[in-house]
Amino acid sequence: MSDNALHDSFFALHHGLPRQGPGSDSTTRRLLALAGQLPERPRVLDLGCGPGRSALLLAAEANAEVTAVDTHEPFLAELRQTAAARGLDGSIRTLRADMGALPFPDGSFDLVWAESSVFVLGFDRALAEWRRLLAPGGTLVLTECVWTTEEPGPVARAFWEDHYTLRTVAGNAAAAVEAGYHVLGTVPQPQSDWDEYYVPLAEHADAADTTVPGMAEAVAGARAEIALRREHGSDYGYAGFVLKPADPRWGSPHAPGRRGRVREESAEDAPRVWRVVSTAFGSVEAPSETEADLVDNLRLDAEAWLPGLSYVAEAPDGTIAAHALITRCRVNGAPAAALAPVSVAPEYQRTGAGQAVVRAVLDAARLRGEPLVLVMGHPEYYPRFGFVRASEYGIKPGFEVPDEVMMALVLDAAAPVPSGTLVYPAAFGV
């Protein structure tokens, strides 16, 4: 049997499936929501689009101008036909191309999208090569197979070690931060996303003509994969990652920019942080000691202080331009994290330093396993980081505050979100 026969049989088996990997419209919408505000007519690149389920949704619901890329022309033909039937042919352009050798200029897209296809390149290579395609402020969204346990069983491990290297969600998030991205959110995909792929695939396998050269092998491979998921699916799953490149003006903890960088606070930074916080909440002429003293008092509170979650944005000359702090709080007795205060020196306001340091400290909290962050702040500022009203989760502070200024950000969507009364550390005095 030739490789061509197996290749042709594989695609014949998969032809007509609604999806070519685990997914759902619901998951696509969740990922799109995490991507945040997009331009009125966003330019979207859908890589490994298959028959185009995601491309069609993005064109219809995000008013996107979608360039859909795949190497299999029959998938692209199917997408063009469906788009025309739905009146979306003016919003979707198809291109047969290799996602590892894309012909687009740098900065061509507001959103680069890859559901169930990043394995073709590998997670790390995709992060490195696709970043250039993003316009300033652009976002990368992809889904990837991951370990869902720290100790997968021998059968699942043997299968995946033979096919593709998996990491946990936390491992991929750490790789993204190392590569110079901020993690806007992760989405663990439910079993129903697998069913949307495997149930139709199993039906195709049952109906396949195994006398066709290569078809028996293609069917056997599909059935083995489905059986592995059925018997060992608790060991692995699919997850979505929504990523934004770090602001080049401030770099990242691992990829400093030419103008500045964000990093974890050092012991020598304390007096300089005090000056930034005092002038941010007052002025250079009349600094406010209240918030600056709060940071110092939190450093002395062993129950509140979380090592590694005090971050600064450092200007090229070594000046501390901004500071963000996350400390321990509790919701109905359960541990959570509080973002406060966030401070930007007056001379560095509107330079991106504040956003950069907030995103960096949120990444650090995610990587150390914090599931939930609360913030009391401006309702038009913090939603850009993904915060929503805390009351949506049944969380309320033990003092009077407008509902829209008390916000929550879930960092680990797989963890239960506690509800009840939010209690800040004693240093806050509330």
C-alpha cells in the first residue's frame, strides 16, 4: 500500500465531517469573548480551517473579514460553498497554503485563529512564527491537546509520546509567557467538544468501504483514537489559549523590549516603589502616603504577602515607572487574590506602563496557580484585562461599594469559583 493511498483514504474518511478536531460553536464564542474588543471589521486569519466552522462563525458574529487557510483544497471548496449559501462569501477568502510558510506581510491581522490545528507546527513554533502576523494590539487564539493530570496513565502517555508532545495547560501558559505573550485566558474544552468530532467520525468509520486501498488502515486509526479517548480521556483533553504579545515598549519578564521591561520587584526596589505609589495617588508636589504605606504594610503581613506577585515596569534608565501588587484575600474563607494597588508614576502615564505591569502580574499569578483575582477599580479600565463584575459570581465585599467597581477575573476556568463575602487583608482597613 502506498502512502498516497493512506493519505487519500484518511481525507475520504474525514470528508463531510462538520469539524476536523474537538470543538464547538460554544467554545469558539468563549474564546472570542476572551479576545476582548476588536476593530469594527477585524481582519482574521483562520489557520488549518478545515471545512470552516470557526471561519463562518467569526464572519457572521464578529463581522470579521476572514482569510481561511488549509492545505486540503476540498475543505476550502466546501467552505466557499457554505459561505455563499449563508451570504458570507464577501467576508471569507480561502487560500491553500502551508501554515508554516505563510505569504502574508507582518502585521496583517487583528486576530490569528487556529482551532485543532496548531499540532501541525507545534505549540512553541507557532508562537514564534505567527506573532509577526499580528497587528499592534492583535490577539492569537488557538486550541491544543493537553495533559489534564500531572500523572497520566501509561497507555495515554505511550500513545501521545509516539504521536505528539503534550504539556498541561499551565505548562503551555508558561511557554507562552516565556515567548513574550500575555495570557488573556484559557478555556478547558468539555467532553461534548470531543463528541462533536468523534461521533460523526465513528459513523463515517462504520460506513467506510474498507476494500478501498488504505481505508482499512484509516478506519483502524480512527477507531483506536476514539477508543483511547473513551478509556483514558481523564488523562488528556483539549484547551483553548487566548494570547496577546507583550507591549514592545515594555517587553516582558522574559523578553525585554528596547525601551523598558516589566519584572518582579526586588528587595532594593521598595523605596522606589514607595515613591511611585505615593506620587501616583497624589502628585510629585504632594505625594499621598496612604497607598504607599499600604504596600509596605502588606509586605510585613505574612498571611497576605504572596512572594513573586509584586511587579514593576522599569524604564530604560532604571526608573520605576509603574507598580502592581497582588496579595492574598479570601472569599467566604476560601483563598483568592486581590489586585491592589496599581500605580503609574505621573510622567509615565499613558505610555502603556500600567497595562504592561498589570498583565505581567496577572500572568505571574496564573503561573503560580492562583485561580481567582479580585480588584476594586475603574469599571472602564479593568475589563480590558478580562475582569467582570464580581457579583456575577456571587462575590460581594463586606462594605458598601458600587457593584460595577468590584470586579473578578477567573484565571483557572477548571477550578470552582467561591461565592460569598470578600475579605481583604487587615492592612486595607476595610
